[in-house]
Amino acid sequence: MDSHSQKAITPEPIIQLRNVAFDFENTRALSDINIDIARGEFIAVIGPNGGGKTTLMRLILGLLTPTEGEVRIFGERPGANPDRIGYVPQHSNTSPGFPASVEQVVLMGLAQGNSLLGKRRGIRYTREERAQAEHAMRRAGVSDLGKRRLNELSGGQRQRVLIARALITQPELLILDEPLSNIDPYGRQCILETLTGLDSQTTVVMVSHDLGITANAVTGIIAVNRFALASSDAKLTPAMLDLMYGIHEAGCPVHSLLQQMVETMPAENKPTDGKTASGNSHDTH
């Protein structure tokens, strides 16, 4: 191996946001966002309700256009490569009572945003398409549920089915908005195992309200509350806590709540000295 090949190779950035801001009418929802996410990372996006997490995801997906700044996905404008991105929204348009089998729901992922059913009634899926669905179901850990009806499944199983639907096109980037909400502990663990078991070239960005659940799974954290702070080592910093919840004196209820949250986290993920990932942070607000 020559000297050039021994040098550390910087992972290819999949997502880049530069000086991004977004306004809802006359209200600034996100400001001065600068983020790089590399290929193969598993990033948790955390922050308070209304802080801008879902807005950030919609900017990355190209569903919203930034008021200021630039968003690049795979080096191009958002929306230029839909086949390379899988998305699991917080609120699926597939009702738990929808009368379809798991396999049929997963096959809907081939529609790429066309009709809910993917294909008109009477048009059969090809053998190759069914093989794609089987592969996606195996990756999501639901291959044994293919013939079951969606309304027969637990919340965690349904969520893994929706992940399989997003995986059917074998995306390089998988974005999930609150996939662990209202899921029992066993179901959450199954979903996290599914996500951590994906190919190392698959980049995962997951909005989560509870870092204590995801701390051992992710490779990095982005805290969002109008501004954004990033940590490349999956550790919360005091600056992140300040951004998300504000500074509170010892003894007040919010301070105690934050302390409990930190104490329940694994030692390696607890707040450090407040330094943030290079190039991925906002200093103050």
C-alpha cells in the first residue's frame, strides 16, 4: 500500500446545507443551518416539538424550498434523485385498517409517489418486482409477515413494513420522521436493529424525540431548535441542551428533567465539553 492510499479518506457528503433559512409566512422557522452528512452515517435529529425537525427533513427531501441558502443532495438539488431516497413519514397515508397484505403495501413503494395502490386493480406485479419486495421485507425483518393483513399487525410490525416499503427501491439515503413514536419498547428495539443492520453504504437520517432510545445506535446527532448543532460522535453537548431547552438553574423542574434524561443515557453518549462537529454547528443564538 502506497503512502497516498494510507491517508484517511473523507467520506463522501450525501447531504449538504449551507446557510439555510426557512420562513413560514413572516416567521423564521429555521435559521443559519450548516450541515454535512456523509455516506453511511446514521444520524439522529432531535429537538423540541415545533423546533423545526420535520421542516428540516422536508427541505432535504425537496418538499420545501429554503428562503435562504442552499441544499444539495448527492451534489444536486433536492428532488433530482428520487430513486436514491427512501422516506418513512411520521403520518403514513396507509391506514392500519387498510385491507392489503404486507407484501402489497411493500410493493406500493415501487409507485414512487403515484397512486396509493401503486398499480391499477387488475395489473399484476412481475416476478422481479415481487423479488424486490421479498428482499426489502427480509432487510426490514418482516419477510415472515408477507401474507398477513396490515390491520393484524402490532404498531412496531406496521412501522417495519413501512420501512420495507421505503427500502424496496434500495435507496442510498433513508429518511425517517419519528419512526419510534407510540411503539412499545420491543418494537422500538426491532426497528433500531433493522436500521443498524442496513448496508454500510446506506445513510440513515432519523427524527427522534428520545435520544435515550437511539444513543447506542447512531453515529451522530443533530440538535434542532430553529438553529442546529451537530455532534459527529453521538454525544450530547451542553450547548445542544441549551439550544433545545434553554439554560435553567439547578433545582428547577426543567433542569431536573434534563439531568434525569442525561443520567439514563449510556456513559459514552453523555454531554461532553460542548464542542461541536467541525463545520456543522451554529455558535450562538
